[in-house]
Amino acid sequence: MASLDDLKKRIASVKSTQKITKAMKMVAAAKLRRAQESAERGRPYSEKMNNIILNLSNGISDKENAPKLLSGTGENKVHLCVVITSDRGLCGGFNSNIIKKAKSYFSKILNDGKQLKIITVGSKGNDQLKRVYGDKIIENISFKESKNANYFDADKVGRIIIKKFEAGKFDICTIFYNQFKNVITQIPQAQQIIPLNNEEDHNNSDESYEFEPDEDEILSNLLPKNISTQIFKAMLENSASEQGSRMSAMDNATRNAGEMVDKLTIEYNRSRQAAITKELIEIISGAESL
């Protein structure tokens, strides 16, 4: 049985941890509001850009000479997977859920005999993936200095992807991230961005546009921006998901710490009562012996 002094130290330590987790929960809740608003504002923009590109692609007369970012290389041999996670921990299963989704996709690619290349955005994803897929990781990008998700960081990732695509390093590119639904639920996503996969948005693209200049010229400028836009959307969704997951995790940790303090306090009181009873028995026994 632990001594009274040890129990007092443990209670003080757990209470100190409880204060930290409570503070982290409050900070995450404050950041979550801003991150959620940004993610919700970004969704219509990225969806509308996809719809415009779909309309443009339908108007191209010479499909064989369409931009490669739209039509692809025509091959399906080399897959580039961009796994977007956080640079900080203590956010529950946020990073693990993305990694689980990505690993499932990796297994399918490798089982089909195709080549896999990985770019990790965020140190936590790199830490988990390098244990098994270290030889597949070609680049690790971290934005620890950035306080919030921003388009400049997304554009940096987009330029790296486009540069590798133009150099013929891969045929298909897929990004992995968490889509924010609510504080408790974040849904892991795998989104193909090269070549552009518009199958899901096909039914939502009923608008008719007239373009000037011609479709090819617009697409050559719009497609690279769309890559960065989709990555930016993923980073915004991740930011909201991370804060929601952290808020939930810190709330659980705070309640668990409270329960542990209650249990330790009961144990401390029982041990103290036992010690007092023992002393009284010794005093009474000594008095009777006289």
C-alpha cells in the first residue's frame, strides 16, 4: 500500500495535469470556432472550381491534347499519395484515422503491383508512416511555424506536386485528410486530384458557362490553381478536425483526471483512518498494560 505522503503527491500531480488538460480544452474550443468557419467557407469555393473545370473539360474538342493535369498521363503505374496530418499531438485519434485510411490505400496499390510514392505534410504522419513505409516517402513537409492553415502553404505543396508530375515522377496523385463533421466525428477522405476526378461532382454540375478565351488556355491556368485549392480545402478541414478532436480528447482527459483524484482521495482517507485507528489501538494497549 502506498504511503500517505505518496498518495498526497499523486493527488497533487493529477490535479496539476487536470488543470493543463482543462486549459487545453478551452484553447481548442476557441480555435475550433474559427477553424470550423474557415472550413465551411472553403467548401463551396472548391466545389464550384471543380464544377467550372468540369464544364471547361466538356467543351474541349480535342480530348487527346487536353492538359495532362486534367486527362492524366494515360498510365496507372505510379501513385503519389499526399498524407496531410498535424504537426502537434494530443488530439485523440485524429492523425491515426488519416494514417489508417492511407495505409489501406497503400496496401491496395502495392497488392496490385503498382509503384507507391508518399509525401507527408505534417510531422505526426511522417513519424507513423516511416516505420513501415520509410523507403516510399520521397518528401516530408512541415508547417510548424504557421499558426493557421493558409493558402501560401497549400500552394507550396501544390507546386511541389505539379513539378514532380511535369517531371514524369507519377501518374496519379491522391490526398488524404479528415473532413470535419462535428466535434466528435471526423471522416477520413481519399481525394484524387491528378488527373482530376469529377465523377462525384458530375451530377452537381448543371450550370452552363460561356468562356473567353478558349477552354484550353483557361484550363492551363486554372488547373494548377485547383490543385492548390483542393489542398487548401483539405488543410482547412484538417485544422477544424484537429481542434475538434483535441477538444474532445482533452475533455475526456479532464474527466478521467477528476475520477482518478476522487479514487485517490478515497484511498488516502482510508489509509489515514487506518493509521489513526492503529495509533489509537497502540495507545489503548499501552495504557492497559500499565
